[in-house]
Amino acid sequence: DADVTQTPRNRITKTGKRIMLECSQTKGHDRMYWYRQDPGLGLRLIYYSFDVKDINKGEISDGYSVSRQAQAKFSLSLESAIPNQTALYFCATSEQSSYNEQFFGPGTRLTVL
Amino acid sequence: AQSVAQPEDQVKVAEGNPLTVKCTYSVSGNPYLFWYVQYPNRGLQFLLKYITGDNLVKGSYGFEAEFNKSQTSFHLKKPSALVSDSALYFCAVRDMRAAGNKLTFGGGTRVLVKP
């Protein structure tokens, strides 16, 4: 969905490096999410935020941190990258109601050597 | 806890034939159910959802899904598949009672439609 953008689209880094993945949205949604996708495991939730002052851990938050700089921006950081964090990372947004679907960005392919 | 199972890693069908992608779920309360599709090098795109009401839900690109509470299933269907339907399909569930509004995804099913 072009209304949700992610940068960079691809990144190769080395073990121990700090990495930041950025997500921006123009949909005006309050809720934002970070997922990682691994083959056969589907998408797993890393962190989510329901508004600028709200940050919540997902099922696999260890080794990651996030920052919600504004309603439209939600960044994911890997403080010290490790090879098993090699994955496809997706940002998503949704409206407030729990029955609303999520809108996904194009993804960031991260490789940690 | 909520969970989703997509029992088939891959489904192959000939163009023009019916397509079914299976999904079963487990929640403690009532479910919200979603189907998404992922084309190569793209993010997930929403296809359809079941919230309440009619068990047969119609969505984008001619897809539909049937909610079956007794079998805890939400299979995705298309009467006549197209080559362009070849993609990775994800089923997802949210328990209405779950805190945090979390969406749980299945492992995905790769659909290959042959000309």
C-alpha cells in the first residue's frame, strides 16, 4: 500500500551493528505495528503502538526497540544486530477499532552477516 | 491464546479451476478473521474479513471465504482461478476478548496457478 512507506527497502549489515528501520504513513491511522516475516512462520508481531504515547511489546520483542516519533512515524531499531534477525520486516497501520484490517508497507529485507 | 493453522504449504491448480486455501483457528472468545495476499516483493494486501453476520464473506478479486464456527474454519475460495492469483496467502485471527488487539497469522500457503 503506497500510503505506508518503509526505508530502507533492503539492508545488509554485520553482526553487532545498530540498525534503524523507518516507517511512515499518510493514512492518518493512530495504530502502527512492526512485524517480521520468516518462511513458514507467517508474520510475528514485534511491537505495536496505539498512539504517540503508547508502546507495547509483541510476541518477539527481545533484541528490538521502537520509537513513535509522531502519529505518522514509527521506527524499529536493532541495537546490536545478530544473524537470526535476518528477515523481512513489515510495518502496518490500522484504524482504532479492533475489527479493522491492517495496511502494510512494502517491507524491508534485512540481512545480518 | 489465539492461533491459526494453514495446513497446506502449497496449493497447485490449473487456471479456470476452483481454488481453495484452508485455514483453521483457535480462540477463547469470538473471532475476527482476515485473509491477506502477498505478491512477490510486495507487502500484504487485505482481501476480506469476517466480523459477524453472514458466514459467507465476499472480498477483492473475486475471492470469498466461509466462516464455519463448528469446524473453526475460514477457508478462502475462488470459483475460477487465474494465473495472476499465484501468490502467498495468509489467514489471520484476532480474539475479540484478547488484550492489545493482537493479530495472529498463519504460516502462509503458496498458491500456484498453472496456465
